[in-house]
Amino acid sequence: MKRLIVLCGMLLFHLVVSQCSKYAVSNKVVVPSAPLQTSGSTEEAFQEVKSKWTVFLGSVRGGGATRTMGQGSARGGPFPIMVRATLMDDQVIEAGIRYYGDMASMAFEETGNFKQRYRDRHELDKFILIEAQLETSAAENYLDLSRYTIFLQDDQRNQLDPVRIVEKPLSTTHFEGTMNEASSRRPFFIDMTNHMKNAFLYFPRYDYYGNPTINEGLEYLKLVFLLDVGGSARGEGIWIFNSDK
């Protein structure tokens, strides 16, 4: 029974987070490539840094298929999926390499080689990498990224399309059962299915003229998902850059 309650609590937590993400746009203030300053174990440090660079995409009212900020269709509905997006800054990569190196008991040279392989594999000299975790308790085809227009937009309203998107296999979990709650006279029944997929989004690190996408004067970078096949909704999350801290 205790295991059942814990499991149900976890499922309910995911449901609540998913529902909240439909209405609240996530903004994070970040400092690009600042010196890594964390405490605790390498795992705790990695989770701390990753959290700082992770936004949850939430709904924007009037989120039709237009790509012009401030305009949209009145028929835009709630964003049907939860997107947890991590901008893979050097801070995140460095903390992640330390964690995985520690977990695998890598020697110093092995850790350095692992880091270089990661950078080469994702071509980080050419691309900005965003790791995204997509979840929904609605129909699983909402996780089909071909249904969305995806782009980055900066404070000058410049928009960048992804050069490449790599989608990982979809996974599904289902729970069905009853749960007793002290405040309820009767057990209540839970029937929940959750679909999840991970994806890598690659955006150009430099524009046509060789200017960096993330420059020193950048105020913010916004990740936008527009559902424009089989519905109309807009979800976005924003990284607000602060170079003074």
C-alpha cells in the first residue's frame, strides 16, 4: 500500500506540473559561461546547474500559427504538452562531464576525452544545443514534432529555425488502480497514461555574417513551439541573460 501511495503521488505530481505548464511561461535568468560555482557532490552540482538553465514551456494566449510576437489567433488553446528545455551552456556541459566522469570512475585523461567526444558529436562549435524532454497525458501524437513550428527568438525579434532535430524513441507508462486518501470517504480510482520523448534541438551558433547567436549584449532568448497541425497553440520559455553577475 505504501508503494502504491508513493507511485500515485508521483503520477499526480507529474499531472499537476503538466497542467500548470499549460498556463505559466517559464523565465530563467542565466549568466552564459560563468565560472562553475557549486557545492555538494558532482551529482548535486550537475542537477543544480542544469536546473538553472532549464525552462518549462507554457501557454501564451492567442497562440495561433503566426510567428510575429504579440499577434495570434483567438482560437489558440492550451499548450497540450509539457516541454522541459535545457540550454546546454558550457556550465551545464562541464558539470555534466564531472558528474558522469565521477560516476564512471574515469581518470583525468578519460574525462577530457569524453568531453571532447561529446562536443564533437553535437558539433558544439557550430550549433547551440537544447535538450528537450517532452511529456503529455493526452494523445501520444502530440509528441510528434513535425506538428510544430519550432524556433528561437531574441530580443531584436531575430528568429532562428533549428538546423537539425533528433528525436529519441517514445516511451509510455500507464497506471490504473485505487488509492485511499484520509480526507476522502471512499478510495478514488486512477487511470493515467503518460507519454514521454526526449529530443535534441540544434540551432546555428553564428548567423550568415558570422555574428554569434548568443552575444554579449543579448537580453533574452526565447524558445517557441507553435502547434499548427491538428490544433492551434503556442508554448514558450525564456532565458534572460545577465552578464553583470
